[in-house]
Amino acid sequence: MNIQENYSLKDYNTFGVDVSAKYFGEVTSLEELTNILRNPSVQNSQLLFLGGGSNILFTQDFDGVVLQLNLKGISEKIENDNEVVVTSKAGENWHEFVKFCLDRNYGGLENLSLIPGNVGTSPMQNIGAYGTEIKDTFLSCKVLNLETLDVEEFDHQKCQFGYRESIFKREGKGKYVILEVSFKLTRKEHSMKTEYGAIKSELEKLGIISPTIQDISTAVINIRQSKLPDPKVIGNAGSFFKNPSISQQQFLQLQKNYPEMPNFPNGNLVKVPAGWLIEQCGWKGKQIGNVGSHPLQALVIVNVTGEATGKEIYDFSTMIIASVKEKFGIELEREVNII
Ligand code: EPU
């Protein structure tokens, strides 16, 4: 493997932040990965594994070894008349993987079309959009245990998925590298999720009455393109914060002052869209220096000029947290990984 020194990570994070890694290498096989991890100088360094870099904010140069996981390949195994297991290596681009499945009419991932990033990082934060999360079709994943360098299999239960959560963001943080992910998808009896408001109206706009999974994908792509900025054009990492859940009591109290506050039941709690809270605080479309809140979706922080530093973006997010806390008494939690 070719290890580069003082390597710019600007093209490896969708915020387009220009930081550098002390050492950087692209890993294309498991053998290459285990070999480099056995190297004593690597073992003594700080390590960071990068996928598509679509959920990360670098606030400083990385004084260690960054390994970009470029393991490629997709395989499929027909289970029965209606089910297929599709397995993708970690380095495949997520949307290309979704397209692979749609081309074969395999259903289950269509609502997750056009999410930036790679397959290998999808279980980490249980990526989700438009009424679907990967936990709905996830079967298992293979991981490398960084302590033993053994390959282990994690089934659904072991991953402990939650809203934008999994074991890989909690107890398992820094302990495993996801090598490949398997999904159980449908071949015929697709259970289509069109109930998410925007999908229904987009399908209506397209004049589609009995949608196929490919139609749903088209609708999702149209919706995303209409309000989410393309990271290739303007740096961003999608939603910067999680949607907070608050107690019924706090919600009823707030509703007195804000009767129009959107809300969704979430067990005993009430989920309130962070985008709405941020917009109410006057941040939507606002720019400070090189950083802004997206004019069409306040939850997305953007590198407006392309020149923003990670620190500027982080400070901007801190100001948003403070104003939401002050106005609503709700503490927003960052969804993006801060390095
Ligand atoms: N809203 C506003 N102002 C805004 C943005 C949103 O008032 O500027 C309110 C609207 O009332 C809207 C509600 O928030 O009805 C929900 O907005 P939206 O449908 O855009 O979804 P979201 O809750 O803001 C979540 C995910 C997105 C995902 C969409 C669609 C999180 C943190 N984000 O956003 O995921 O694409 O739903 O399913 O759960 C991501 O994780 O990077 C991401 C983009």
C-alpha cells in the first residue's frame, strides 16, 4: 500500500474542509488492511477509518493514520421465490449500490436513494430517509475486530440499531471496521413505503398511480434534489443535528406558545423536527463568514464559499445549539462525527 505523508483530506470529506492527515493510505483488500494494522508504527498511532466522508467534520489536522476503505464488490444469493440477500463490500458508493438493487428489481432500499456515503458506514448511524432506515432490510455485517484482527459477524440484534444509532457509535466505537454489509431484499412482493407525505405528492406530480420501486426511487431523488444541496456542488454533510425527542410534558408546555410546532409521536416521547426549531430561531439561509444554514433546509449546514474551516463550521453549529436551547429549552445533538 502506498502511504502518503501530510496528505490533504479536502476531497475525502463532503464538507470539503481542507485539513491534512499525517499519513494516508487507501485500502483495497482485507489482507492489505490486516497487514498495515500489524505494522508497529501504525499500532502506536491514532487511527481513523474513512468511508465516503459524508458524515464527518474535521476541525483540525489529523495527527495519525487515515485509512480510506476502498473494498469493492457486490454479490447476491437468491434465497427463495421472493427473497434475495445482497452483500456489498464497504467501499461501494451507497447510491450505486441502491441502483444495482433497483436494476435487478430488488426492493427495500428505494427510499434510501441518493444518500451520500459508502455502504460500509451505512450501519454506523443506521442511515434513514423517507420512512425507511437500513435496519428494516439489514441482515448482517462482517467486521474486523481491531484488537484481535479477527473477522466477526454482527447480526441485526448485535448491531443495536436506533434512530441514527448503532453499537458502532457507542460501545463498539473505534473497535471494529465494517468490511461488508448484507441486506435481505424482496424480489416480487415489495412492501412499498409511500406514506411519507412528500413521496405521495411527488408521485402524484409525476402522474403515477401504481408506483414501482423504481418510481419511488425517482420520487425520492426528485425530493432530495429539490431541497438538499449536492455535496459535489456545495460542501455539507446532510442533516447536521438529530431530530430531538422531548417529553410529553415539555411538548405540551411549548405547544401553548407554538401551536404550529410540527411533532411526531416517538414512544412515550415526542419528536420535533430540528429543522423547524432552527428555522424559528432565524437561522435558515443565514450566513456567517464562510458558513451558512441551507436556505431550503435549515438542518443542513453548508460550506457556502468552499473555504470554510472545520472550526468555523463547528462554531456555527454551537451558535445554533445555543439559540435553540435559549428559545425552546431543547438541547440539539450533533449527528455528524466531529474529529
Ligand atoms: N422543517 C422546517 N424548516 C426547515 C426544515 C424542516 O420547518 O428548514 C420542518 C418541516 O415542518 C418538515 C419537517 O421539519 O415537515 C421535517 O423536515 P424533512 O422532511 O426535511 O425531514 P427532517 O426531519 O428535517 C430527516 C432526516 C433526513 C432525511 C429526511 C427525510 C434526520 C436528522 N434527518 O430530516 O436525513 O433525508 O428526514 O426522511 O433525521 C441526513 O441524515 O443527513 C438526512 C438528510
